[in-house]
Amino acid sequence: MSDYRINTTRIVCIAQFVAKEGKRELLVEALASLIPDTRRELGCIRYELNVSLEDDRKVAFVEKFTDKATFDEHCAKDDIQHYFHNVMPELVESHHVEVFNEVIA
């Protein structure tokens, strides 16, 4: 059995989106536009966008922030709120966002 600990400070978020039919490219473009500013945010460790190998309509962000406060600040930013309230309804069929603590092994 390996030694591990759960880092209860760091936040890892997996945000998955399924694009509406024919909207995948627009979705990826919209999400990719969030990357540069987010990567410059204080507390952002990782912010990467991925497309599923099994279903090209599925895209997912893997995000890591130093703590919940910086993650919450990120979520409250105008461009993130604009995406969720204005852009996502036009492009996304379904989504699932889940937040985790990092396991260090």
C-alpha cells in the first residue's frame, strides 16, 4: 500500500461539456478564449482544455487552483459568468462540473 495524503487546500475542478450537434467548434473556441486570462490569475496552477477521444462533442477543462478562495474568485470573474449565463446555453447540450481535493501519493 502506498503512502498518500489528501491536500485539503488545493482545488481540482473537472468541468465537462457536451456540445449541441454541430456546435463543437464554436464551443471549443469559446472555452479556449478563457484560457489566457485564467492562466494569469493568481492561484491558477493548471487550466487545460481537452476533447474526448471517444466522443468529439465532449470537451473538458481540467483546472487546479491553490485554494478554494482563488477558485471561487475565478468562478466569479465576469468572463466566466458570461460564459455560463450567455454562451453555454447556445452551445451546450449538457454539462457536469465537479470539484475535488488533490491526492498526493
